[in-house]
Amino acid sequence: MKKLLTILLALCMILMLIAACDSKEETQTNAPTTPGTTSPGTTTPGTVAPDQPEAPLITGDLEEGANIEQHISIMNDGVVTPVINAFNGAGSAAQSNWIYTMITDRLVWYDETINGGTYVPQLATRWETADNQTYTFYLREDATFHNGEHFTAADVKWTIEISREFPGTQAGGAWAGVAQANVINDYTIEIVLNQPSAGFIALISNPYAGIYNARAYATQPDTWTWIGTGPYYVSAFSPDIRVDLTRFDDFWGGPAPTPTVSFGYVPEEAARPIMLLDDSYQFSLGILPDDLYLFDDNPDYQQLARRLNSPISLGFNVTDPQGITSDLNFRMAVAYALNGMDVGLVGEGDRGCSEIQEGGNWGYATPYRRTDIPRIQQNLDTARQYLAASSWNGEVVEIASMPGGLSRAAEMIQEQLKAIGLETRVNVVEYPQLADLCQFGNNRSQMHVFPSMYDLDPFMAVMENYTTFAPARNFTNYSSREIEALLAQAEAASDTEVQRAIFYEIQQIVEDEMPHFALFWKIFVDVARSNIGGFVMSNTSPNHNFRGIFMLVDD
């Protein structure tokens, strides 16, 4: 009876998620609105971004004078935090991005809680542009770095300049399109891009685009990337194990509710629910779908369901030196051999995945998603025909994946490919090793199972997956001059229908060239104590916001 109830609850949850997502797809037909001239296609260059309500912390229903716990421990979702450094290739893990959000500020913040997503000022109070190429940012005057240095326009200029020493990293990619940064005065800076970019604001709103301090770089060479202007500072760090954060009481937005917050990594999947139930952790992003029943009837816990915007995909190295996965016929053979839903069920269980019904590789809530591209259905005869026409000659092909659900998904892919005579080897590695293996320009992988990173901004979605503009996340090493030319046209356009036509064309090109094949949508069900609030979970995954997290003291 218990098992039946669990299955029924699971089906209800999935149906509710799909309905919610379908509703969002129907209503969000344009890109997120931008309080300036930078929203993709929703405004016209020449206007000035008005002052917006600041959202430095999300504190939910926390009442003034409420009695709260002094510490909260958050469990990572099965991926280590190797470094706290956006200027390091290993620092692109989602878990590192959570820390950047806690300790640094950006010029612009992407707030998913306002109108379905909008860009609001953070270290900038407003910005303006006449042509999407020259941007003027007016900066706040009350921000202080953790080392006591006062924030000014000079710090923005220095961050841009130092980023050029770290090409290929997330922080390097955020500012790679900047031709020059001109300090007008202490609180005004002009940033001139190499070419017009309507997606520039989206790019620098990411967690890895925080602003840093030159004095910290000079005096703390090993930890200068820990010094920001955010509401917390790093008080202790054990790589791959634990990050301890302490409240920065001089934060310009006022002290955060909780004095100390820690993020920990628990590699043993079976231990995670136990450590949540025994109060070793109060918030977990790493509970297996099969273990969620432990919290179903417990009023002390809340389950937070969300569907990842980016599909879980099988990526191909299109620069494979062996010439196997770089062959389109081989990629098509693999696509026709797979049943994505079965892969998802093995990897994540019936409470952890949902089927991709239509469309190609694109975020389900990313604007301009096409729904008229037919979904490739499993057809073993067609798969064998493509394989016979490919350059594959009986070699064992590697599938790289991270541990946990993705490795189980890789094993199911392995089984499905055996049906067409294709032998593979699954290589399970932690995220830093996977990022190194799939490094842009030096990709030694062949295939990998990974969430394709689709931002809620369509410009970012294209840049990070199909171009050389943001190589840190482009694990397939795929790029197209045709797509880059189309993206430039979209950047210069102000008409949403023109942009829509361009992004539709880009999606068709990608579908035809198949650098990766979307398998399934991953459903996360995070578990937290029921008295925790002040957080925002993002469907784009790297951008969770725990800056204002708090836990009320039980009466």
C-alpha cells in the first residue's frame, strides 16, 4: 500500500510539473524583461534603465525580531566544490556558483522572482546604452569588500582587465567581448564592446561575473577570489568536502539573517537522507528520488520540486581526433538507437525525470524555443543504417559521466547501444575531471552525459553551447560560423519577431548537425526543514540563491 501511494504521488508530481512548465511555455513567449536596453528584443536602444527595487537578499516571510537558528548546513547535490575561483576552469561547477552568489556581487542581478525573470541593479544602480555596444553603468556608493576596501569603478575596470589573463574560464568569458573600460568617475564606468551585444547584460548577470579587488589580488594571491562585496565571506574551505561562510556585517544590503552557513559534499547517496533526518544537514539537494518517500508524511520537512530548464543530453566531441564522434552519421546512429525516457528512468527514477515530447536541444523555458522540430524516436534499423555509413570501425567508444544518476544514465545508454552492435566504455569522473576532459580546444572525450547548459536568456543559450564566445561550458567543442553570424544579427535586432526567426533557424541548424542529443528533463526534488525560508531555487541550476536563507527556531 505504501509503495502504491508513493507511485501515485510521484505521478501526480510529474503531471503537475509538466502542466506548470507547459503553462510557462505558453505565457513566456518573449525574453525576460530588462530594466534598460538589454532585454533580448523587448526594448529599443536609446533608453535609460530606471532605478529598480534592490533585491540583495530574499528573506521571504521572515518577520522583524523573529527567532532564528544561528547556523544552517546545506548538502550539495552529489558534485564537489573543487575551487572557489571563477578564473579557474575547475570553478565552473554549479556548487562553486552557489558560493560566488554568496560572497560576490555583480553589476546586474537576474531575479527569477520578478515577472518570470528580469534583470535588476546590484552593484550598478542603473545603466544605459544607445547601441548595445557602449554601456554606461552608474554604480552604488555604499559597497565594501570583505578586506575593507571601498568599491568604486576602478574595481570594475580592474576585474575586466585581470579576466583577460584567464581565457577559457567562466570569468574570462564573461568579459571577453569588452574592448575597453573607461572610468568616468568613482561611480560611473563606460564599457565598450567589440561589437553590439544585446545579451551582454545577461552574460554579466551570472554568478561568475562578480567584481573583485586589486588589493586582495596583491595581498592574498591564493585566496583573492574569495574577497567580494557579498553578504558572506569564506571562513574555511576544505576542497571537495566543505565550505564555511560567515556573515559579512558591513554588507551594503544589511546583515544577512543567518550568521553562518556551510555547504557540504556527501558522496554516499544512501547516507544523505540519514544525515538530513538526524539534523547533520537542514537542506539537501542530493536526495535520490527513491528515498523521497522517507519525507512524504513528515511535517518537519518540505519537498521542493523543480524541473531543470536544460535537458540531460548525450554530448558528442565534434573534434574527436579518432574521427568517430566527429562524424555526423555516427551521431545520428546513436540518436536513433536511444530511448531517452528509459535512460532517464534508470538514471533518476520515476520521480526524477520526464519525457521530452518535441523540439530539439533548447531550454524548456528559454525564450524562442521551437516546438515544431520532430523528436527523433528510437528506430534500431535506422540507427544501424547510419552506423554502417559512418567512420566507426568496431572501436570501443567512451562515455564520460559524473557519479550518481548521470552514471546510471550512461550505463543505460551503454546497454541501448549494444542493440546496434556498438560497444562503449563508461568513464565515471568528478566534475573537475569531466571539465578538463572536455576542455574547449583540447577535448579528449568522445561522448559525455551532462546537463546542456541553457540559460533563460536565448543569447546566452547560443553562446554557451554553439559558439567560441563562452568556451568554458561548451563541452562538445561545437561551433559554427553560420550560427555566430546569425547571433550577431540577433544582437543588432530590436524586433522580437526578427529575433524569433533567427533563433528558430539556429535551432534547426543545431538539430541537423546534432552536437548533442537531448535525452530527458531532470526533475529535482530538494528537501529542506519545513521551517527554512529565504531561498530561491533556480531551474537553470547554477544560480540558486541562498543569500537570505534562515531557519526559524522551533517553539
